[in-house]
Amino acid sequence: MIVSINPATGSEIARYDVHTPAEIDTILDRAARVQARWRTAPIAERTALLRVIAARLRERKPDLAQLIVAEMGKPIGEAEAEVEKCAINCDFYAGAAPAMLADTKVANVANTELMFDPLGVVLAIMPWNYPLWQVFRFVAPALAAGNGVILKHAGNVTGCALAIGEVIAEAGCPAGLFGLVITEAEQVEAIIADPRIAAVTLTGSTQVGMIVAAQAGRTLKKQVLELGGSDPFVVLADADLDHAARMAVTARFTNAGQSCVNAKRFIVEAAVHDRFVDCFLDHAGRLTMGDPLDRATGLGPMARANLRSAIDDQVRRSVAGGARLLRGGAVPDRPGFHYPPTLLDGVTPGMAAFDEETFGPAAAIVRARDTEDAIALANRTAFGLGASLWTANLDRARTLVRRIDAGAVFVNAMVASDPRVPFGGIKQSGYGRELGEHGLREFTNMKTVRIDPAPQAVAA
């Protein structure tokens, strides 16, 4: 039995029965049979489906956003933006996929081209923090490429998972091509091993990524893993401090800090450290913690009680290790899983807030001696997902970004995913890419084809 809890109140929303092994077998079998036909469907048919999905998402935006708020606590404005981003992604691939999947001649190699064939049915193991976006950013390119999809969503957003299935079905997707399995984590290994599953994509923690990678590796199945992050937000002495601090608050506290690409470690040159802290405190003080359905709320609750306990423990261990608590840092006495915007200063390597992924509304400020020290501190992490760099010297920025270990570096902007460009990480943040042309082609067989002219018959 899977239970969904409203994080704003702590009250139960619904209970769901898990699928039996026989039911899962039926879902997988149907997906494999339907995908065998879908792979040969004209690209125009596949992309037309995406346009209808986008339209349906926009039609249902109000109720889908309300569902996101109810199940994971995201403020309503952020939830509506999430639904819209899913629609934008579907529209993007509807327009771009035909060219991205077109047969491509290989330059300077005679009679040779590349073809992009679908792999088959892909298992998507998706998280709760962006319950629609994480799914649609994969589903849109997967369907466009001719694949089928089996979704195993996080249990606490099972209502969102069911709604996703409804949207896709209402758009006219062939029945069975998108399958949803409601199951506990213990049953996932058997699904991964099933021969009807061709590949696996996971967005989740590094620890779960290691488990899934090992399970998929035993049957040599392709994986794309988008895992944890401890993104540095590097502020150099020549940055516009007020603007950087305002964006820092957004980058840290969006979605209550529950995103792999939320900025987490704010590494500031010593010359401007104190002024940046003052600006950060000023902007963070304007956040309103409260009911996520209230449009005045800037910080909703965390998604689960155990997640709030984890961030509170990281804050406490960091303070015990020498960090200074400048604001927040106490569990409020109110219903639900709220946690206040929290700011730690004097954070150094070895503290929980520096070494671990902090998945919640707590910011860690790190003082750097100079630019060289700032870059070294940015790279002093097991993760490598995103990073941002704040400076007025764009020529120097172009040199520095090459020295930062991350799948994406944004200069004078907060890190965000965009359907048009690849997204993913290195080190313990995973491997493979989603979005853009590279994300579309991850779940295709890049087939090299050489077709020489038939030999001409020689007259006797």
C-alpha cells in the first residue's frame, strides 16, 4: 500500500494498491507490443502526438498545478510554471525532433550515413520534486524517437503519476505505449532485468543511482542517470552584489531548496563576503513561509517529514562543526513539514553543509581568499551537476568556466534546465544527458549505414 500525504498539513490524501507481478507483466507485454508498431510510425505522427499533449497540459494546468501542490507542497505559482514548462518541452520536440532524427550523411566518408533508431521500451524511474517536469522532459523525446515508456514514479506523487497517464491517453497516445507501474522500490530490480525493457533512465539520489546502475549493468542495459548535486554559486569581488544575492535567494529557495540544481554552496571572495551576506539576509528576509496555495507564499513546506529531519540534522551538524547560524535553523511548531529559510555562514570543507547534498531550504556561505581559492572550493565536491559564476569580467569568466567541474556553468545567471540544450552531470551527479539534441539521441541506436552502388554487369 502506497500512501500520499499533504506536506502542508500532514494529512493523508489517498492510498494506492501496488501492482501485482502479474499486472506488471501485462503492462510490460502491452508496451513491448505497441512499441513494435510505434517505432515504424511516421515522425510526423509521433510529433503530432506531442503537440496534442502540450495542448492538453495547458487545458488542465489549473487542476494539475493543484495536484502538484497537494502532493509535494510546491507553491501554486511554481506548480503552474512547471506544467507550462512541460508543455513547452513537448512543443519544442514536436518542432525539432524531425531534423534531429533525420538520416545524416557522414562528411568525407563515401556512401555512409547515420540513422537513429529507437531502442525499445525505456523504464523511467522518476522523483517527486518536479513530479510532472521530470517525467515529461524524458517522455517527449522518448516518444518522438519511437520508444515506449514505463513510468515508475515516486510513491508520494502517485496521484500526479496517474494524472500524467490520463493526459497522455487523452492526447491519443496508442494504448499501452505509455505504461505506469505502481510498485515499491523492491520490485524495480525485476523490471529492470526484464528483457522487454531496453534501457533505464533515473533522476534521483546518488545512492539510488548506484543501485540502479549496478542492476542495469548486469544485463548491459543503457542508462541515463541524473543524480545529486552540491552546486557552487561563485561570487567574485567585481560582481553586482545586490543582483547576485537576489538571484542567490531564488536559486537556493525555489521549490523549498528541493532540486538537484538548486545552488547550495555560496562561495564568496573575502573582499565582498560581508556585503554579500548582508544582501542575502535582506532578500531572504522577504520570503514568506506558509500555505503553498496562497500566492503570497514564497517558501512552501518540504515534501516529507523525513526530508525535513534530514536538512535539520545537516544544519545542526554544521553548527556543531563551527558554522554560524545567521537565520532560521529551527523546526517550526505548525502542521505539515515546513522549515524556515536558513542561512549558515563560515561553512568550510568537512562540514555537512559543504560535503553533503543539502536538499532543503538551507544555504551555506563559504568565504574564499581570492578567485583561485573560490574555484578550488567550487570543485572540492564529489558532485558535478551545475555551477554559476558571478563577475563583471566576461573575458575572465570564459577562462574560469573551463576550470569548473560541472555539466553546466551559467555566468551571471542561475542554473536552470532548458529543452533546447543538454542537461546532466559528471562525477557522482551521474552520466548521460537529457534535453536538446543529445538528450533525444540518448535512447536511440546511432546506426552507421554504408550503401555502395550495386556493381554494374559487364557485357560478355
